[in-house]
Amino acid sequence: MPRSLKKGPYVDQRLMAKLAKLKIGEKTVIKTWARNSTITPEMVGFTFGVHNGKEHIAVLVSENMVGHKLGEFSPTKKFIRHGGKIQKAIEQSKK
């Protein structure tokens, strides 16, 4: 369920303070744990290090990301492979 329109989008204030200190075009990575923060037009062109629970994943914000959350671009789970006898047989045939 989306946030109420009268409240507006949630943007972490500490993240905006870090953003205000930087100049447009700087290549520094802004580390953040605020995965629930909404991407605003002011963030376009900057690189954010979004924490996924283990490490910071670099996310370069573009125009079509505006309105989405930062956490959407930093997956928290890593897919290894499907299990079972059939999958093992397929892997053996590839080698």
C-alpha cells in the first residue's frame, strides 16, 4: 500500500544532507542504509552505496528510477542454483 499523498514521499533527511554537500558530477559513493528512501529528481546522476544486509551495492541513479525506492536496486538475496538430481545431471553434462 503506497504512502498517503498528503504526506508525500519519504526521503531520509540525513541522506539529503549528504547529497547537499556534494556537487553535481562528483563520482563519490554516498553510503546509506536507508533502503526505504524514495528516489527524488535531486538524486539523479549520483551514485549511492545501498546496504543489502552484508555489503554496500553501488547504484547509479538515472531519470527513470525517480519515484522508486533505493532498496529495489540492491537485492538482498543471492540466487545460487536450483537443487535436485535433474539440476546436478545438467551441470555434469555441461562439464
